[in-house]
Amino acid sequence: MVQKYQSPVHVYKYPFELVMAAYEKRFPTCPQIPVFLGSEVLRESRSADGAVHLVERSCRLRVEAPRLLRKIAGVEHVVFVQTNVLNWKERTLLIEAHNDTFASRVVVKETCRYTVHAENEEWTCFEQSASLDIRSFFGFESALEKIAMKQYTANVKRGKEVIEHYLNELISQGLSHIPRWTPARVREEDARSQAGPRDPGSLEVVGPSSSPGPVLETVSMEGDKLDADYIERCLGHLTPMQESCLVQLRHWVQETHKGKIPKDEHILRFLRARDFHLDRAREMLRQSLSWRRQHQVDLLLQTWRPPALLEEFYAGGWHYHDIDGRPLYILRLGHMDTKGLMKAVGEEALLQHVLSLNEEGQKRCEGNTKQFGRPISSWTCLVDLEGLNMRHLWRPGVKALLRMIEVVEDNYPETLGRLLIVRAPRVFPVLWTLISPFINENTRQKFLIYSGSNYQGPGGLVDYLDKDVIPDFLGGECVCNVPEGGLVPKSLYLTEEEQEHTDQLRQWRETYQSASVLRGAPHEVAVEIPEGESVITWDFDILRGDVVFSLYHTKQVPKPGLREPGARAGGQLMDKGWVLGVDYSRVEVPLVCREGESIQGSHVTRWPGVYLLQWQMHRLPGSVACSLPGMEDVLTALHSPGPRCKLLYYYEVLASEDFRGSMSSLESCTSGFSQLSAATSSSSSGQSYSSPLVSR
């Protein structure tokens, strides 16, 4: 595979002639670059008027490689051939180099250019591009590639520093101006050429490229070019290879993308998301640009106007900036009725709102970069989880959240600088287990999670937010205008026809199973738990009638009894001869659930065996009858026209390895997590994380 390198434009704020004088001082040897052992001129020529000077040199470079590799190769230095064309009239220097040693096995090409700055003729621009193609090298191709790339990027940086060093040296010696070239008479040129070899002190001497050594086909740079100073000032410090990836990816976008060209900060995020692997970043960016064009995301900030309901009940908003100058977004997730919002505005409207927030975040980063005079490419999110409960684990809501995470991570990578989660309740690890597999590892490392009130002291929010920015509801003095959220009134929900029109209702129903509960014939679902510590979560809606929900444990495997025709699962599973406290035990307090309610809950199991989720008809107000019906009761119920209850339900088991693994992942990348970790450990006693929440 051919490895390529393309530099941004490096600007020397000195005239071309002075830069050439500094460049000349590197020859015939350069103590400032120890790997450069020396050079000799192979051929040299000049144009008749002296404007163009061509020099071809052979340069020896010490091999910086492990001793074993040098011994196998049988060389201690390599030879590169450089052809330099200096045009004094046009004020340009073109340097082309290729390797002479191992040319049949390794192909190295490099091109460097010195030109006059387009907007300031007293400044000089430098660019270089290169390619490395290792065809065969005694089985050490991969090792040699890594060594060559490392050495080359080091020499790139060192070469620029050497030029700056000699420029400063010339100026300290009083040489700060060199007259520009003027045409010489032909007879003077002839006389000079007959006088023999050129004076080594001549300012027209040219030599090797600014970064001799094993190097990485020339990449042409059309259109606007990236300036190295601009990168440092506006994008942050990058290594030479990272700069190269940015230049190449930006050039690819300019050549191939039809539409609005993304800003350099945005392109850089895709490189960071793929660890500067150019091909992977290019593919990720290509898909994102296609997505933006398809959904007209570039116009989102101009076209999106959130519904008034969202502005009132979406508990999030921008709030100054963190201690590093990043824009700060506050989300009071525990106060937000995600289920109500989805039923009132629909999933697509919520997604559009989230996308608009990400677009706004990028815009604010640009503003903060200008305000603080340093690169700011990401923002901080402060999430308050006070009030988070099992209602937030409503499955369609979780699925919608996962979809939003996927869209954001695919199209706004590396925009989250830090995520501060405060007042995390005991139910949070359940939610984290559900969503964490969909969050990439780079993003997870930015999570800082605090339970209880331990965010208030040292190591808490004061490490990341100025005291006068901490919101009042978190003990600070700053009034926060973020909406408080709250329950969305049912009267604002979309009708079933509107939900059907958006395909939302059908998707929700596909998530759940339906069941009927008859008098005397409860609906039961058996969940087998092979190991002790797992988490059972449930989510059900009561469509008709009132039911009592219970959770039991047994070591026996229930035998299916009579099932209602058409039921997807369940029926009655308990044997009529079982005795409570002997054959099975109750592990959750029975819960009366009224028609129209939506119930979410979870249970951390203590023992292996079979757990039975049971729904039975609520007989009398305040009555929670749990006696097991006989077979004759079941037959009577199935053949009688009496009342029945209807429900939709969903359950899921979080295996111990997933749940505990998720907790370990959290603990490894968070601070202030001790209280939450302790609370999680104590939950293995078999009690519920939180009592099932009765909600609308």
C-alpha cells in the first residue's frame, strides 16, 4: 500500500531571497540534521541569463533503524538523488527527490516547493508532498514502513526548524535584506561559467529538500490551501502526519463534493473519530455529506422552528461556557417527559430538534474560538438526572434515543468534549447498560458521572465550571433559564390517526406483545435466569380493565397450561398445586395497575431459576388476590362471555456480564463514582432498583 504525505503551506515571514540564503547554509553538511551525512553535485547547469539554476545531487543519509534490520539490509546509510530547479526570476524553488538505494524494493518520491506568498511578496511559502511504496523488503515491509514514516515526520518538523534557525542566524549577522535578481549580461554569464565550479558562498547555491531522508506521489493542491499557522491558531496542534491527513481529506472534498464545503473544523472531527486513518475517515465523511444533502441539514438552522410544545417541555438549553471555553449545554433529563414528548410531537420532530442543537453547537464553537483566541471544536454537556425513573426506560423512547445517538455519532463525531452527569439515581446503571453498547469508546471516555450530592465538592463541577456559571438548581448562584420540563398533558398527544400517519404507532406496537387477562386466568411469562445476578426489566401498557402485576421466583420449570387462542405467549404457567412460600416465592410487591396506565420497572435477581411475570384481573377495589386458580376456573373463564383485560407488554433480561461489564466501564472512565458504584453493589440483594413507577 502506498503511504502518502501532503503538508499544509508553511509560511516563512521573510523574503524569498533571504530564505534561499538560509537554505544554502545547510550544505554541504548540516550539523542541525544529524542523519544528513553529506552530499555531492552530480550535474549542474544554468540558463543563459542566469535566471534558472539546476543542480542534481547525491545525498547520503544515515539509516535510523533497529540494528537487526540494518544488518539484514547490509547498509548503514542510504542514497537519495535530488534535482533542484531554482528560478530567481519567478522566485521559485522546485525540489524533486527519489531513493537510489533499494530502488527495486522501495520507491520513495518527494516534491518540495518554495514560492512567494500570493498576498504578501515579502513572505515565502513552503509545501512538500511525498509517497512511500514498499514492494518487498526481506519480510520486514510493515516494520520498515512504520520506521520510515516515523523518521520522515520527525525530519519534516526538524527541516522547518533548521530554516528558521539559519534565518535568525543571518539576521543576527546583519544580513536582513538581499536584492532581488536582475538580468545579467550574457558575456558575464559566459565568463562566470568558464571560471570553473561555482563559489560555495554564492547565494544561488541550492541543495537537498528541507527534510532529507526516507520519505513518503505528489499530491496537487488546487484551490485554497491550508496554512500551517492557521491550523495551529484555529484548529489546534497537529502532528505532521495529522496535518497531512487533513490536507488530503480537504482536497478530496474540494474535488468531489458538489454542494457546501464543510469547514475545516468539521473535516478534522471525522479524522479524529477514525484516529486519523485517512481511508476510514474519508468513507465516514462521504456518507455524512450524502446524508446532509439528502436531508438538507445545511439549511436546518434557517428552516427549523421547534413546536411551542417542545420549547416548553424540552428541558434543555445553552448556558454560557465551561472553564475551557467550550459552549455549555444543560439537559435536565430527569425532569423531561420523553414518552409524553414523543406522543405529542413524534420521534421525527425530536430528532430534528436534536440535530438543530448539534448545528447550533458547531456555530457556538466557532464563536468561542474567535472570542477566546484559541481552537474550540467541541462543547460540554451537563446532564441532571434528578427525577430519572423507570418511566424513562419506556422501550420506544429508548429505541428513539439509540437512533439519535447513532445519527449524531455518524454525522457529528468528536463534537462532545465532556459529558457531566450529576445526581445519577440507582436506576441509571440499567439505562446505561441499555445504551452504552451504542456509544463508541472515545465518547465513553468523556463521561464524568456523579451520584447524590458528591458533585458539589472538590473534584466535582468546580473543576470544570466557573462558580458563577453553576446553575442555581445545582447549588450555584447562576440563574438558569433552561425549561424545567414536566409531564406533557395527555390532551396534547397526537391522535392515533396522526401517529399511524407517521408510522410511529405501528413501530411501537411491533415492539410489544399483546395479551388478554381473564377473570380466574392470569397471563404469565416465564423468564429463565441461569445465574444469580441479572436484571429483569419490564414495560407494559394497560389498554383495557384493571390488573394486578406480580413477580414470582421458582426453582421448578412451569408446565404450560391452557392458553387463550391467539395469545402470543403466556397463558397460565403455575401448577394449581403449588404452595406460595414452598414451591414459589413472591419477589415483588403486587401492584394494582389501572386502565390507561403505562408501567415500567426492573428487578435485580438474587437467585438462578425461573421468574414469572404475572398479570391477573383486579377483582375488587383494594383487593390483590393472588391465589392460584384451579383448572375448572380456567375452563369457565375461557368459555364465559365475562370481562377481560387487554395489555401490551415487553420485557428484557440484562445479563450479569453485560450489566456488571457496563458498570466496570463506567467506573474506569469516571470520577466521583464511588457512591453510585456502592449503591449498585448493594442492589444484588434481590430488591428492585426502584419500585415500578405508575405513570400515565
